[in-house]
Amino acid sequence: MTLHPGDVVGGYTIEGVIGHGGMGTVYRARHPALPRSDALKVLSAELSRDEHFRARFEREAELAASLDHPNIVTIHNRGETDGQLWIAMQYVAGSDADNEIKNHRMTPERAVHIIGEVARALDYAHRRHLLHRDIKPANFLLAPNDERVFLADFGIARALDEAVNLTQTGTVMASIAFASPEALAGEEIDHRSDVYSLGCSLYRMLTGNSPFGGRSGGMAAIAAAHMVEPPPRATDSVPNLPTAFDAVIAQAMAKYPAQRFQTAGELAQAAVRALDETTNAVRVAPAPARGPGWPGDHTPPRWPTQATGPTGPTRPTQATGPTTPTPYSPGPTPPPSGHGPGWSTGPTSPPHVTGHKPVPLKRRRRPMIAAALAAVVLIVAGTSYALWPKDSAPAYAAQTLVHEHGQATLTEQPRAVIAAGPGDADAVLSLDVQPVAIVAPGGELPSWEKDLITGDVRVLPTADAAALAGAQSDLILDTGEIDGATYRALSDVATTITRPQDASDWTWQTQLQWTARILGHEQRAKDLIDKAAAAQADLRSQHPVFDGKSVEVVLVTDDGVSIASPTSPAARYLQGLGFRYPAKPAITSTDGADMQPVADPEQLNLTPTDVRIVLRTDRTAGNGSYNGLPQPFSAYRGATIIVDDPAAITALQSPGYAAVNYLNTGLVNALARQVR
């Protein structure tokens, strides 16, 4: 069910959307009795109908609720409404580490601070025999000014993992980009799997990239890299980082648990030291000797012995860097070599976690690495199957689509799509389809589209038919304004579909719906549009000062000045936030063009507005400066917001679901600071 502000769930009144994920939607909701807002996670209908998941979820929610730590999100309540499970937890006003990374607000100092706070939470939970299993920056919630850092989502991933029997088929619910080799191999895991994921998170926070991201082959290739490739050097991506961080990452992401830091706190302490070292390799502690035995009758996991695996921990120095590891192979591991300093908040080596021991696999004594890699493919496929059940996705039905330049009959779902028109890449990627090629101005994708790409995608500056032919596609999607000659040239390469014939009101929503119809993802498009509407309503309720304020969008280039029309994508977006976008008859025409040239900038001031957003691509633009603007801009008496970020300008001119999400953070924050 899609909830909107004012809806009531379990006594909680919905105030807005916080975020969405594969398991459901998180809302900000007003507590039924207390003067506060909580975060309400409403799980998807599919998961809520699964009896096994329901039982696991209730148990895991109780375990998570037992955690009482200043760096762990508090669980307040759980329940069920209209057949869907929900859980109420502490609401953290602010951001999360992943969002801060995407918006380029993560510094090494900040990353190390956040890792330290998360490590305290993890060590606390590990001492209580509870694993997290889904450590990633998106689960690091940040209060304003990083006053407090919280670790979210304890236990829920575990409930899903066991309920849908993913462990039994060798699959893993942790995000592939941050998953440990033993988790990917379907092995029994302990607290050191969380330590590995914390190391991956540190790498992403330092570099802005996932450890093995940006490669062809998608999730399967990333999973395989976790199992066989050496940990990446952070300094390869960010050369000015202290080289000591390379050694920290190498030990945190060691293939074998015994070679890693044995607590999250040890990793955090090493990161603090690395931040201050610029000439010597970080003095990371060797892996400690075997810690306390496993409680009860449980048998600890078997790791490679010295005879069958590496002879000791791989601890690179600045001079040599990370060495090539032995690929991870399920079975026994080499013993640790020593004992290092512990974390000040608890024992150096917490008891092995047994409260979350997964269903073990039937193992061969010495499975070959090839078999483990083959299992990786099953991991990805199995995880997708579990999260998106097949009975909810009807088979693709053959269809004939009539568009501006003819018609096309599709007998099967397109598998190799080229996104060639403005906004087409946003639509395709938002539908979770990876195109084989994208046409983007200058051959450069905006940041929000880059974030959605998981494989090898060709990016071309123009829709040149000869260049597109090399992509070997079965469909070219170009919903821009193209002429007949261009259409015919593209059609010679592959089936080409343009804008629908009756597209009288072409918005990003209608573009997404059209794309979804072509690709067979209509329900996904509907869900995204609903989510975007709810998010916009949430922003409007958060910023009532926007309501009724008049606004205009002006573009300044080296060629002159133009103004966005009241029907332009930029105007539509701002109207959705509550702004009023008045027409300026003296300088805007009725020909339907999104941007109208302004011969004399003084004309802009003849019809005053409360807010002026100035998009700058001229050669003197930069750092939000007014320098170089025509003189009439200094006479404007309203609030002026300078936007010279190319990604934000592209998002306003060629919006889509992902583009709007980008604007909802950066542009809205800028407006909130200046509009009174």
C-alpha cells in the first residue's frame, strides 16, 4: 500500500516519506501519544504475506529491540495494519552516510569519525551475540552536524535471509557491494563478516566508490571480485589520501576472517592512526589469537589450516602495498598470528556470534574456487528471485506500439536497450534496466545516472547510427524531437521507438510510463511515480514558506539570457513544491518552447518575482558567484539562487525520477536557506 501524509497506521500519522528499499518504505510518522516523530518502516506486501518471514521478523525485531546503545537506532514498536507488517523506530533527522557521499560532503576526517561511532555500535551488538549482516553507508544515519551517528536496520536482513531460505541455496542478503567472501560463499559467518563490510564502507566513504564497482558483469562480477581479487587501494582513486589507509583497507577486507581486524573497534582505531600518518604504513595490529570459545554446544566454523590456505595474514606496507591474496575457498582457514590492542569499550575479541548462525550448507571438504564462483551467479539470481517474486511480474506480452514516426511490434521483452533521447537514460535506469549504450550531451552522464549504472555501458555524445551499431542492441529508445531522416538511420541499426503519437503533455512521468510500457515494467513505473509524488508532498509540508511564492528560472550562457516558460520542466518541478510560476507575456511566447530568449535582461525586472533561480553555464560561472552576470541582475530585489552545478541544471531541464531525487536534496536545501 502507498501511504500519504495524513494516513494513519497503527495509530501513527504519516507525515512524509523518508526513503524506499527492496523490503519496503520508511515514513516519518507522528507518534500517537507523544510529541515526537518516529520512523515507520512498512514492509512490502510480498514479504508480509510470507509466513516464514513473519515469524523470523517478529523474533528479530525483539532481538533488535533489546539493544540499548547511543549509536544504535532504538526500536519502539511493531505491528501489522491491513496485512502489512511495520516497525516503529527512532527517527533521526538529518542524513545518512551514503547520501553525504553522493552529494560530495564526505571528507576523510568525517569518514573516520563515522566509522568509529559505527564500530562502537557493532562491538556492543557483537558482544551480545547479534550480527548486523547488512553493514553499508546507507545504514549509517547522521544527526545534524554529525552530533550523533546511528547504525540502523539490525536484524531485519537476517529475518529475510532465513525466511526465504536464501542461505540454504547459497545466497546472501547483504548488499553485494559490501558482502564478505564467506557470506557470498554461503558459509557460516561470525562477527568478522560485519568487520569486512565495515572495511568496504570505509573504502566507499574515502573514495566515493564501492570497492569493486564500475566493472562489466554486474553484481555477479562484483561478488566474484570479493572472493578472488585483492582489496583495492584507496589511494588509487584518491591519491592525496594518506597511504596508510591502503593497509587498513587491506586488513579489513582480508579474504579470511582470521586475517582481519578481530573487532570493529580495532579497525576504527587503525583508521584514526592512518588519518594522521602520511609517510609510514599504518601500524595495524596483527589478528589476535583465538578468542573465547563458542558458547553452548555450537561448533565454530572451520577455516583453512596452514596446510590448505595462506600461511598468515596479509599485512601490506607502504613500500609493497597489498599483496595478491589466495582466492577465498570455503573450508578451514589459516590461524591468526598474534594479539593486538582491543577497543576501549569492550573486550578485544568478542565471543563468536551464535545467535545468528545461518542454516549451514552441506559442504565438501575442499570445494574448488570455480564452484564457489559459480555459486556467486546463483547468489545474484536467487536474491533477485526472493526479493521480486515471479508471480508479481507477469510475462511480457507481445505488443504493437504506435509512435510519432510509425509503429513497432515487440514480440519479446527488449534485452539490449540504447537510451538515445533526453531523459531516456533516467527512465530506463530508474526501471532497473541496464542499457547497453546511452547518448548524453558531451558524452558525459550526470551524477545521478552514473550512480545507477552497475555494468559496462557505452556513453556517446550523439545518436550517430554508425557508433550505435557497435552496441548490438535490440531496441533504440529516442523520445526526443528527432526528424524523419534520423529516425530512418536509427531504424537501420535496430528497432527504434520514439515519443508516442498522442504525446500532447510530455512530462517525465508520461515518459517513464511510456518507457515502462515498452520494457514491460508498468507496475514499477507506477510505484516510482507514486513515491515521487509522496516525496514532493513531504517536501512541501516541510517547507510551507514555499507556498504561493512567485519564482522564475533564468538561464545565462555565453550566448545570452533566456527564461523558462511556465510549462517547462523546471517550472513544473517548482510548482510541485508549492511555488507559483507566473507568465511574463512581454518576454515569453506561446509556442510551447521550454526556454524563451530574453533580448534585454532589464525586461526580467518588469514583472517582479519573490525568487529568481539563475542557471549559469557561462565561462565566468563558478562557486555560486554573481561575477559576470548582466547588470540588471544586481537590481533584482527578490531572493537569488545561483545554480552552476551542471548536474542540477541538467536535472531541471531534462527531469526524470532519478533527476528529481537529486533536486530534492541539493536544490531544495538551497531554496530553504534563502527563501523566507
